Amino acid sequence: MATMNILILVCLGYVVLLFGVAFAADRMAAAGRGRWLRSPLIYTLSLSIYCTAWTFYGAVGSAARSGLEFVTIYLGPTLVMISWWWGLRKLVRVGRSQRVTSIADLISSRYGKSNTLAICVTILAVLGGTPYIALQLQSITLSFSIFAEADPSGLYREGASVFWVAAGLAVFAILFGTRNLDANERHHGVVTAIALESVVKLFALLAVGIFVVWGIAGGVTPMMERIDASEIGRWNVDAGRWMTITFLSAAAFVCLPRMFQVMVVENDDEAHLRTAAWAFPLYLLLMSLFVVPIAVVGLDLLPAGSNPDLFVLTVPLSQGNDWLAMLSFIGGFSSATSMVIVTAMALSTMVSNHVVMPIWLNTRERRSSISGDVRNVVLMARRISIAAIMALGFFYYRLSGGGAALASIGLVAFAGISQILPALVGGLFWRGATRTGALVGLSVGFGLWVYTLLLPGMGGGIMSASVIENGPFGMGWLRPQALFGLEGLDPMTHTVLWSLSLNALAFCVASLLSFPSPLERLQGAQFVNVFDHSVAPGGWTGSVAQSEDLMIMTQRILGAAPAQEFFQAEAERQGVRGRLPEPTPGFLERLERELSGSVGAATAHAMIGQIVGGSSVSVEDLLAVADESAQLLEYSSQLEAKSAELTRTARKLREANEKLTQISMQKDAFLGQVSHELRTPMTSIRAFSEIMRDTDGLSADETRRYATIIHDEALRLTRLLDDLLDLSVLENGQVNLNMGEASLRTVLDRAVSTALAGAERRLKVRRSLPSERVALHTDLDRLGQVFINLISNAQKYCDAAEPTLTISAHDVGGQLVIDFVDNGSGVPADAQSMVFEKFARVGFDKAGGAGLGLAICREIMQRLGGEIVYLPGQGGAAFRVSLPLAHRQAAQ
Amino acid sequence: MLPFLGAALVVIPLLWPRADVAGLGMPLSSAMLYIFISWAGMIGVSFLFGLAARRMVAREDASTEAAPWRP
Amino acid sequence: MSRKVLLIEDEPNITEAIRFLLTREGWVVETHAEGGNAVETILAARPDLVILDVMLPGKSGMDVLRELREHADMKALPVLMLTARGQSRDREMAEKAGVSRFMTKPFSNVEVLTAVRDLYAQASRS
């Protein structure tokens, strides 16, 4: 007999393996490797979380009780997969194009991003999911207890083991389900682990089946005879239940939060559905192939009264085949774990997005709401939700005592969750469906489900027997299990019939009677015609939106880098310079979709609404809604694109205009400067020439002096004209460089002697001759001009008592650098940036030219491929001339 | 067409005589055989349909250059 | 009592020419070569007439004039403004700032003398 210790060890080992697989898959996905992680095979296998412990153990139990009825649970999804493939494809595409995070998100998104609806669906899902989780915990515990009975040590305590199982599953779901926020970054780790688990459970069930057919019964034919001879050996299926359960399982297959999670949210590629359409039914077929043989053999071999739900375990155990029992235990264990993990993930997403986040947002002030890191809040909300959901399941299990047969709890949950179906299908295929309709339908169906199935099923404590017998207040037509006198039906059939049909009826009638909001209509059009236009018209007018506020909010939700990337891309798409795009409706639409991947559609809508404020539907949207034809929608989106284009063009024009104005102002200023520089010497010339002409009796000294002034001013004019011409030629790039070769020393020699010739003030020039032994290949005259300018500037402006200019040459970073540093007071800091501008003169001394010298130097150095800069902090005025190394040759 | 075929195949068993009504109904083994064979048949048809759809899409892609929608 | 003119001009040669002309007319010519503390200089010197260049180092002639006119007792002081920029915008600005007469360089000596005589005559009449 296998001891508990081995069992626990195997369990732990298996869980560690799962952790390993999930972790490795996450790592591989993050590294961009592992294409097979996104293969259709993995997708199909992950769909098989449909098969929970309920199907693993319960199917055999169900077969033992009521024959072939159990296949309906598998036939429903099979029919959906095979025949409703196009419908699923639509669901998946809508889910992906709207970046839906859960089934509640999908419903709320379809009906005008209504959070009320999302909360309803969430509550329904949690109510339906909790017993289901409890069921899984129960199955694990039951299977444990089978081994425990056989174990003499008696260490096993049921309550503790359930607790630890629940806690362990919660940790797993938290670790791998809430790592990344964006629902579009899929949970590769979890999905891969689930795929592995589905292989394990299929393998285990097949192994037990093969053991039973060939090991115990001795082949197929004896097996068949044995089946016919058994107590369930006759076709004995209630037609109502048969159809009901087939339908129910088909509905649940689409509506269950965990199925939605793997089928839509975790879907990587629509094309995978095509493979899953035949591969998943095949999986289901294999899962159910050996159910009847195991049930029959179990009924034969085991003593009467043993729990048929556990035949999968007890049959191999009774035959002494411990290892097979162990394997089947692992199979059941993995069915339970995978279901619980995915359900907890899906439910927690719903709870955090539709219940916690809206409450959290509401408790904050408007607009200033976005304080603190929303990202962490969301993740934390999800983690706590997972823990809370697991705790709920745990307490449900403890309270219900695990009494009812496995299969019936599962069906109750199915019936509850199926209430979403009318709203879902209606939303996908009927544009007339409205929020009110969905709300009314859901409430009606939900209420009926609670009243006719959930409460009566929970035993006498909650609903008294008299109510069940005679109806509330003695009103017989309201008897929970025979509404309106419809008696003689199986309770399940009864509930499904009434709740779903009234649900659908209420949904249709309320939809027809109510008028949808514009946003609802837009969303409706997008859902129903998802294949026609996946790019949708927007719902936002961004006139008041602040891009910066949006940016801040987005950063907090998506994280800084992805948010900036997204905004940058948007800005580029709009052709806007800078990092912030304009809040166009299209941009807001995309932003909302991006955010809804993290926090759900309704919350994202509310958050953007807080910033954008006011009306969420623009005139264009109303226009778009007015005529519902797809052409008009397209036409309006074309208009929108045109208007966006016009806005962009206008902005470009404005920019161009600003630039032109600036240039024109610069030109005006330049002309004013030139005029000033020309008129000033002319004023002196004119004034003194008139004085000399009109004044009698000027002394010889005065005459000479005034003639000198006229002469000097005439020279100044000439220089100015020369400089202007020089600069204009340089600026237009018409200059021809006259390349020559000489050493730096020669050029400097010539420049110093030219600059200092005839100067009144002595300027001492200090040079380091060895460093000047550099051969130059450049326009020597132009370079000389620069040097002369710098030297004569020092000569004119250096205000030291003994003016000294130090010229030194270095090799800095592959450039020949020549520094001219004098010992004066230098250029004031605020003027340093201006010295190279035209007509920029520093100080009051006007002895020099028109202030064009350094501007010319800068132009020359640009032509020569080097540059000239002012070096601050050198004690005096300091200029650095640099030439690229390419112009330098080996030292002589 | 496939939905109707599937639904019909699934509903047929309901026409069989039930043990509690007719005394001796359809043997369970035959029922199993019927269900699993029709099931397998549906899978096969779906598989073929998938192949055909893929070929059709491939042809569409080739002719229209750009697929209408990409993830 | 002698007539006093304050000449605010940064170009030494032009200063010299105007000083020559006005001295021969019997004016006492005081000079100042920058805009920075030109207003204080005017307030201290109390001239009968100011000749003000527009492009001055430190502070532009326009600003000097504007500040000057803020003093109550300086509202009527005749100010002759000279500019070398020669743009019509400057004339408008100067008139807004309260200039008495606006002249563009280069000017003829006769124009300057006439302007100074006129302004002085107007000021002493009122």
C-alpha cells in the first residue's frame, strides 16, 4: 500500500514540476524564444481546463448512476467547437480587438462600457465559481482520503489538507497569474502548465481505462458484454436532461470565466481555433472513451455503497495496482489544480477590474485621482482577489460539508453561468441589444436560477421544505421546482428551461423597448460587424483633454517606458514634433484600448473620462450613430481622418509661418544694423565736410584733424562693406577654398605681424614654437584671416595693463586645437553666447569694425571643416580654433 | 450544414426506446458505439473542413496581398 | 543766462561735430556717452535741451526718453532724437515715447541747428 508520505511527496514533486514548467515557459516567452509555446497544440490543450476534477472523477460516477448521460457534458462543447466555430472566431476577434480581459469586461464593453453590468456578471461568475472551486477542493480531499484509509499511520487530517491545498493553489495562481498587468501579455507560464496538466490527466485516465478494458475485462468484446450485463446496461436517458445538459454544457463552455480566459484572453492567433475545432473534440472523445468501462467494472468489483465518483482511484487500488492508482490520483489532482488556478485568475481579474478599481477610483477626488501608482494597486487588488476567491471556495467547502454528488454541484454552477449567454450572443449578433436589455435579462435569469435551483439545492437551512412543497405564502404556482405549475420535470431541466427562456425573453423585450446610448450603439456596431471594420470610430473628443495628464496616468498604469513608447509612437503617427500627441479621438480610442488591457474597459473608460471630462460622445459620433449603415461609419471615419489631416496641415503651416516671421524679423534687425553701421560714419563724414565747407577761419590744426576724421570714417565704411561682402559670400557657400600647405608656425607668424602692424598699443604675444611645428593642408589665407581677427581683437579689447596674448597648439581627441588666451577681463558671461553673432560688439570701445569679424571667423571655420568657440573661465578672453586631424599631416 | 448534422446526430439517441418505458431498451454497448462513432465522424468532418478553410484563406491571402486584419 | 544742451551720443566723432556746431551758436554743450545712467545725468544737469541718440550702450534712447517723461518736471523738456537705423517704426515709437523732434542720420548741419533753434524757441515761449 502506498503510504500517505509517498503520496504527499509525489504531490509536492508534481507541484514543483508545474512551477518549473510555468517558470521556464515565462522565461522563454520573455526571451522571445519558444514559438511552440504559441502553437495551436498548446492552445487546444489549454482549452481542456474544461475537464475539471468533476469530469475526471465525476463522469465515472455519473455513468455509474445514470449511464451515458455524462457524455452530454462533452457533447455540448464538441458541438460548439465543431459547428459554432465561426461564432467563436467572432468572439475571439472581438475580444482581441477590444483588448478584453474577461467575460465581464466583454459584456460591459459591448453595452456601452457599463460597469453596473460588469459588476452583475462578476457577481454571477463568483457565485457560480465558488461552489465549483469548492468542488475541486472536495475532489482532491476525497481522493486523499481514499489513500488515507489505506494508510495505517493515520496521520491524515482532512481539514488541514484542504487548507493547504487551497493555499498552495492560491500561491501558484498569484505567482503566475499576476506577474504582468497587461492582459495582452499572455500568461505563457500558466497556459503551458495547464497544457502539461491536461496531458497528464488524459494520460492517467487512458491508462486506467486501458487497464480496466484489457487488464481486468480481458479485451474489447468481453468488455462490451460486461457493459450490457451491468445494471446500467440499458439505454436509460431522460430526453429532457439529455438536451438540457448538452445545451447547458455548450453554453457554459462559452460563458465560463475560465474558458473565456484560455479561449479568448490567452489566445495568440485566431487560426489556432481552426486546429482546436477538431483537436479539442478529439481530446474530449478520448477523455470519455473509457468512462463507461471504468464505471461498469467499478460497479462489478467494488462492494455496494462505495462512492462511484472515486472508481477511477478505487478500481486500480482494489486490484493492488498502486502505481496506477497513484497516476490516476495525479490526473485528478492536475484537473483540479488547473481549473482552480485559471478560475481564480479569471475571477480575480474581473473582481479587481470591475469592483475594486471603480471603488478605488471613486474614493479619490476627480482629476487629482491619479495619485499613487495605479499599477501596483491593480496588481495588489488582483492578488488579494485571488486569495479571497480561494478562501471563499474553502469556506464554501467547509460549510457545505462536501456532501452532494460532484456532478450536481457542477451542473448548478453551469446553469448559473449560462445566464450570461443571451446577453453574450445577443451582443455579438444583434445590434439592437441594449444595456437595459442585458441587465434585465441577466437579473431575471439570475433570480430564477437562485430561486429554483441554488436555494432548493442548498438544503433545508435556507429554503424551508414547505416553500419547496407549496410555494411561498402557499402560492402553488410559485413553487421553486414547479413554476407556473410545470410539474414532472427534472429540477435541472426545469430551471434551465425557465431561467434561460425568460432571461432571453426579458433581454429581447427590454432591448426593444429601451433606447441605446450612442456609445452603446457604437460598441454594438463594432462587435456585430467586427469583421467589417476592426478599426473603429472613436468615442472621445479631445478638445479639453490634456495630453500631459493622460501621459501621467498612462505611465502609472502601464509603467513609464511602455507609456512613453506608446505616446511617442502616437505623436509620430500624427506627425507632431515632440513627445506628446494631440488628444485626437483616434488617439484617445487607442489609449483607452491599451489601458483596458490592464484595468478593463469600463475602468479605462472612466479614467480617461476623468481627464478628458465632460461629454464622452462628440457630434461626429452622434452623426455616425444617426445612420447606422457601415458606409456612413466609414465615411465619417474618413472625414475624421481628413479633419485630422487638416489639423496637421494647419499646424505645419503655422510652424512654417512662425519660422518665416522669425527669419523676417532677423532680416529686419540685420538691415537695421547695417543701416546703422553705414549711417554712423556717414554722419561724421557729412558733418565734418559741411563744417569744413561752411566755416571760415578754421585753424590748420582743426582742418587736419577734421580731415583725418573724415578719412578714418571713410576707411571704416570701406571695411564694413568688405566684411559684409565677405560674410555674404561665406554664408552663401560660394567661397572657393584655396588649399595650400604650410606649417602652423608660418601661418601664425604672418598673422601676428599683419595684426600688430601699426598698432598704437603694444600687445605681447607669447607662443610655444615647438607645438606649432604642425603641417597644415587648408586654405591658408582664410585661416590666417581668422588668426588675424583674433589677434587684433586681443590687441583692441584686452584691458590689462600689460596686454599679453598666449597662443598654444595641442592635439585634443584627434583635432588640432589652437587656443588664443589673453590676460584681460574677458567677455562677460551673458555676452559669451552672442560674440559670434553679426554686429555683436562687446563693450563700448568702437575702435574696431562693425562687429562682423567673429561672425566671419565662424563661417570660415565651418568652411574649413573645423570650428571656433569661446572658452569660458580662462582668465581672459579665450578663443579656441579647432581643425580636424584630416587636415593635419605628420610633424616635420 | 455541420451544425444541423451535429444536432441531428446528438438528438437521434432520444428516439431510442428507454429501458424504463419499453422494458428492454437499446443495449448500452450499442449506444456507446453509436455515440463514439458519430462523434469521431464529426471530428473527421471538422478536420477536413479546417483543412479546406485553411487552403481557402491561404488563397485569399495570396490574392489580396494584405490580410484584412492582423493581431 | 547761458543755454545748456546735453548731448547723449556714443559715437565720439559725431559728438565732436555737434559740439563744434552748437558751441558756435552760443550753447554750453555737455556730453554723456551711454544710456545706462543717462536719465540721472539729465536730471542732475537740468539742460534746456537734450539731443539723444537711439542706439546707446547700456540702455536704448527710447527707454531713456520714456523714463525721463515719467518725471513730472521733465514732460516739457525739448528732446531731439537722432537715429542711424532709419526705420519708420522707430519714429512711431519715439513719438509715442514723447519725443519733441526726430531726425535720421546722416543729417545736414543746418537741419540740426534749425531744429535746435526751433525747439528752444518753442520751449521759451510756453
